[in-house]
Amino acid sequence: MKLGRLNHIGVATPSIEQSVALYRERMGATQIGEPFDLPAQGVRVCFVDAPNTQVELIEPLGPESPIAKFLEKNPEGGQHHVCFEVPDIGDAVAWFKGKGVRVLGEPRIGAHGTPIVFLHPKDMGGVLTEIMESPRQAH
Ligand code: CO
């Protein structure tokens, strides 16, 4: 297993539109992507670029969304997960399973178009952790 770069920090929000305004006006963010839906994951996503990483704003697409419960507990939104890159998702999944870390589901295509999985927060010091295969080309 080779730990790669911190790709993004996931931030749940009840409104991507309001969060984009916050990052633009309070944080001075200028590089902000277009929001898009990831129906397979039940979320709408928008990336805010910082020089060394990104903030992934995630808004539920409906009441069945995996982040709906998080927003019930945190109505204002909040920090939801961190995402690290790895060179090969299959190798990483085998590594984590070998360590007894619960891998949540099978690898699926994430917001950057490469395979991702989530690791159980209880096995990761309380942090919901996303593992993402690095894009083949430069960022
Ligand atoms: Co993410």
C-alpha cells in the first residue's frame, strides 16, 4: 500500500449554492467547479480548488441519500470525510482487509471518474475515510 496525496476533504451541506457562496466570499476561492449529480451515490457534488487540495461539497439528492442522516444530525452541514489517493484500489482494499479495516461495499466510480471505496470510521480513528485510485493523467 502506498499512501498518496490528500485528494479532497468532503464537506456535507444542505445547499451547494450557499456553500459555494461562502467559499467564494469568505475564503476568497476563485477556482470552483460546476456542480454535478452522482445519482449512484445519491449526492450532488461540487469541487472548490485550493492550491494543494480540494473541498468536495456534497448535497443529498434525496431523503435516501447516504448523507441525509449526517445532515439530520448536523443541519448546517459539516466535515464529512477525507479522501486519500492510492495507486491501485484493488491492492489498497486487500491491504485494508488484511488489517481488519472494514471496507464499505465494493469499489465504485467516484466523483473524479476513478474507483473509490470508503473505510469504516470506527476502524479509522473516527474519521470516515475515502480511498481513491489516482487518476492516470496529471490533475
Ligand atoms: Co469524497
